[in-house]
Amino acid sequence: MNLLEALAQAFRIPELRRKLLFTILLLLVFRVLASITLPGANAQALNNLFANNSLLGLLNLFSGGGLARFTLVAEGLNPYINATIIMQLMTVVSVRLKELSKEGEQGRKKITRYTRWLTVPLAALQGYGYVALFTSAGVFSANGQTATPPNTATELSIILILTVGTVIAMWLGELITEYGVGNGVSLIIFAGIIGRLPSSLVSYGGTGGSTHIIQIGVMALIAIAVTAGIIEVQQAQRKVPVESAQRVLNPRTGMAAQRRRNFLPLRVNAAGVIPIIFAISIMTFPTIFANLFQNSSGFLQSASTWIQQNWQPTGPSIPLNIVYNGIYFLLVLGFTYFYTAVVFDPNDVADNLKKQSTFIPGIRPGRNTALYLGRVMGRITLAGALFLAVITVILPLITAAITRVSPTSLYLGGTAILIVVGVALDTMKQIETQLLMRQYQGFIK
């Protein structure tokens, strides 16, 4: 059964049809918000600012192109993602939050509420940083050359509007997660990338030339190979054999124990695309704070200018580029392990297996099973983490060397493909699960 047939069956189920239509409707609402530009910004100055800055391009990617056009949702979900990272890190170090995370649904609701509250000041700070950056770049001037700082009332209104836009985007994402299909935050980022795709292809395809056509062909082949690799890694599993003792009635001898063999599937990349989103959010922190102090004097102004010019993957200094990409690479690795630990706890899995009278052959139930699962998960997660880091950090540089295309657009391309394919696969699996629960066949025969 192909994808179209599976979607047709999904739309025949009233409950699933409502969820799909609800998800599509909210994604369309976000795209409408991403097209409402704020008044007073010079479009040419914005284009010049984003032309050769790949870090701002990554931020623009997560806002669905709203940042480059200075729209209502220009900040996207970046403040919410940062708040989520901070709360998850605090859950590890704070005893109170750790206890809350173990209190079930009520504890998770409280942590979610704290995350929402933290999103608001982070969005306001990031909004102020954008105002400072755009002012210094002449975005608010009539000719795009002379910086004309807006008055205090205008600055506060812009910051308030950007903060409200982030809160609305956060609300839409949570509604999709709760009442729709898939992860709302990931789907909103997915919709933003897909929404930018036609204009990106048109702008790049309009330069012409035979050399340009060859570059497009090479990049298309690389994109196909990367997509195939992402699908393979996202679907890859390590099947750990398990056995369960089941008592059956024997007519001649009475009750007897019968062993049943099965497998415990462990995903190579259990974290999905979340580590990429988290790593990019962390890498934007220095730039955000540099924007906050752009209008200062002395050391703060010099440091802010230096960060804005050098803190990017393809900046003017090769040693600093190596440092930036190295930190980015390590963050992807670290967040992959961190988020895998959040979604997969070997101790909980071992306890559940023990309660179900299930064991791994040759491994004692309980603590030994947890240690074994932890070692196996650590090894396969390394493969998934290295794959994510190579696709996100190393591949754009290699592709740029082969095709002679600016790495700025390729950074966006590699990350965009990874997010689009990863989110699409996760959403397809959720739809397939809904179909299988109702005795329908999903995307995989």
C-alpha cells in the first residue's frame, strides 16, 4: 500500500481525519502569521544583512522565513526551544524539578507551565537583540544605509509584538501536539522550511549558465543520497532478543511453562531531529547577547561587533570557523546523547521487562539488564550522533568544495533536508500507529 492509499484510509476515519485537518489548519495559520510583516523595516537592508550571514540564515530557517522579512513571528519558536533546553537541564540538576518529572502527568504539566513562563522573558530579550541588530544595520532607516534608531515607544511596541508572536507560535505548536498529529514544534519548523522551498529554488535557479546547471545537478544527487541516508538511519534499529515465560495449559501434564521469543527494538537515532534544533539554539546565544550590547560603548561594543562578524560557520577567520564548527559538532553529539537519555531510560525498561517476566538471554534481570541496555544504547547512539553531526556540520563544507557554491546556502540545505525528512518520518509513524490501532495497514507493508 502506497502513501496516498494510506492517507486516503486515514481520512476515512473520522477521529484521525479531524486530527489531520486540525493540524493542517494550524500550520496554515502559522504560515499566514509568517507573511504579516511589521511596518518600518527596509526590505533591501534586510536582504543585505542576511545575504552572507549563515547564522542569521539558520535563525531565519527556524522562523519559516519570517525573520528575513521581519514578520509577526520573526522569532519563531527559538525562545520556546531555549526555554525547553533550560528546563530539561534544570531537571537534571534540580532535585525539586527532578521529583516533579517523576510525578506523572501532573508533574509534566507543571514543568510545561514553567517552560511557558520562561519563554516570555527569553522572547523579550531576543526581540530587543533583534531591534538592536536591525537598528545598527540600517533596517529601520528610509534608505537602508543610515542607522535611524526608533524611539523608546516604538522599540517597546516591536518587542511586545515579537514576544506575542512567539507566544502564539508556541500555543499553536502545543495545540498540534495535544489535539493534532505529530510534534507541534517540529511540524511548525517543517512547515516553515517547506514554505520557503519554492522561493529558494526560484532565486537560485534564475542565475543561469551551463556551469550553474552542473552545480544544480551535483547538489541534487547529493541531496538524494543524503535523503536516502537519513531515511536509513532514522529507520535503523538494533533488535535485542528477549524471552518471556508464559504458562499454558497442557491437557496431559497440567500447567507448563513455555518460552516465547521476541525482540526489543532500540532505535539508532532515538532523539530524531531534536538535537539539531537544540544545538542551533545554543549556537545563537552569543549572537543574541551581542545584539543586546550592540549600542553600548567601550569593550562591550567591541566584543559585540567581533562576535557578529566572526561567530558564524563561514566567517572571515578560518581558525574561528574551525572553532565554531567544532563546538557545533560537539553540541550535536552531546544533545543526541542527552535527549536519548530523556526518552530512553534503561532502568525503567529493565524494570518493565522484569515485571512482565521477560528477560534477555544470558543477562540477569534487573540491574544487569539495565547496564547491558545502557551499553548497547550508548554504542548505537554514537553512530546516530555522528551521522547527525556529519550531515549538519561537515557535509555542507564538503559540498561547497565540490560544487563551488557558497556554504551559506548549503548549511541551510543540509539542515533543512535533515529536519524535513526526520519530521516527515516521525509524523508518518504516528499516522501509521493510528491506522494500526484501528486495524488498518499503514505506510509499511
